[in-house]
Amino acid sequence: MPRPSATTPPPFGPLDFQLILLRRMADYNPVLVDEARRELGVSQAEMREANRRWQAMVRAPRGRGAVARYRSVLGAPGARIRRQVGDLECEALLWAVQLWPELRFEVLLAPGGAAVGNEWLIRAPEAAGPELRTVEDLRPWSATVDEVGRAFPPARLLEGSAPTRWRLAFEAPDAGGVRRPYVGDFTWGLLQDVSHRPHA
């Protein structure tokens, strides 16, 4: 039996995928990303290499579809739940994430499973969400898109600068109770930054 080549890269797995999540968040919170990277025991070079391999998989002419790609990287989903989105009954596939034990990576499938909707981090169904009362509670990585939207309605989802980024326009009180307009920036569905929005 031929031995595998010494240059053959190891399989792309859950650890590598977490590096992809972090790579996209580094533009907003490099310090938090470096801390998380060290917690995983990987170098910046390894994170860059994981990103290179992921992009190659995504852009491959005959690459797997999104759902098959996630299954190959993350394994079988830890949970499958039904979710109503407007008039559609969708299926959500959920995977655990080591860095954020109370979160799950969600891939939302349209009826029939042919189309993929959201691909982002959500709160685990069994986990209690954060208490969001004022804008001061909105710290990086503290909340997901839907949690901020529910805490400070009405909220409006805006287009982000990349497929994995979203922006959310909302109003929230500050510590003194003064309500002001803000925009939250999210990467893979997780809050990265909040800025004042001068014009509502």
C-alpha cells in the first residue's frame, strides 16, 4: 500500500474552521482574535494557511456545495431543527463550536434542502442569552444578530461589506437612559463593534 505523501495536507477539520471564523473577525478585534488563536494553540501562519485552504475549497470549479462542504469539515450536525422563516418552513443544521460553547454554527436550508440561507453563529437553543438593556451591554462577541435585534426593536438588517458580514441599524438607550441610533457590525452573525449612527 503506498504511503501518503509527506506534502499531503491534513484533512480540513473543525479546528481549521474556527480559524476561518477568527480570520474574518480580525479586522474588528485583533486582540480578541489573538487570544482565541492562542487558546486553540495555533500560530498566525497556521491561521493564514487555513484561510488559504478554505478559499480554495469555496472557489474550486468542481467543489462541493455549501452543505456538503460543511459536513465534510464539521461532520454530522449536532442538531437539526425546524424553523419558520416568513411563509417558509426551513431546516436549520447546528454544529457546536469549541471557542464559543454557548453558540452554534447554523446553516439554514430552504424547503427541499437545495438552497442555503444563513450561515452564521447563533445562541444554542438550550443556552440563556445575554441581558441586553443598554448599549453598554453590547460588547464584542457578546451577542448575535437576532439577539440584538430582539433586544432593541425596531431593528433593520443592512448589507455588509462581505458575504460573512452583516450590519444592524437599531436604537438603544445609553447608561443615562438617552435613546440614540446605532449600527452594529457582525461577522458570521457575532457582534464585533457598535458605532453611533448620526442619521437615523
